[in-house]
Amino acid sequence: MTDSLNELKQKLEDFVTARDWTQFHSPKNLSMAMIVEAAELVEHFQWNTEAESCTLSAEKREQVGHELADTFVYLLRIAQVLEIDLIEVANAKIALNAEKYPVDKVRGSNAKYTKYL
């Protein structure tokens, strides 16, 4: 069982290398593949009500899990290829969003930050 991001990254790198797939893993190809997988994820919720999207059968939950994994693996692979530390950039983005969306102005609202500047 892989339980850390670094272990998962190494496992993914080993998987790709063993199959000689690095040659196909350009940022363009990987980002396109990730979007395809994200679209497959969305298909599981298309036409569902909000409530239905929150209550998945065991089978549907497993299928959604597979699509989430596919999307996550492609995201992780793009970051590997571009040498982007996802934890670092995610933390930086959260900090930026905290500035753009101050609690006192946005609590309980889903409005874009440009609505209250």
C-alpha cells in the first residue's frame, strides 16, 4: 500500500518507465488525458440531483473512485514531467485564495472575488 505522495510518485515513475511510456507523456498529452478522465467522472453525476450526487451506491462509488484515481494520476504525472511540487503550489494557491476571498467578505457566499473588490 502506498501511503505517501512521494511513494506514489515513485511508483508511478516506475510504472511509466517499465512500459517505456515516457516518450508519450508530454504535458499536452497528459493534460488532454486528464481532461478525458475528468469528463468520465462528470458522466457519473450528469443529470443527478444534488442529493443523488451525494448518495452513491457501492458500485457507483467504486466507479467514481476509479475516475478520480485516473484524473489524480494524470495530474500527478503532469507535475512530475514539469517538475512542479503539487504540495508547494497548492499551499501557495490556498494562501492566494485566502487573500482574494477574505472570510469577513465571503462567508456563506459563492460569488467570485471580483464581485466585492
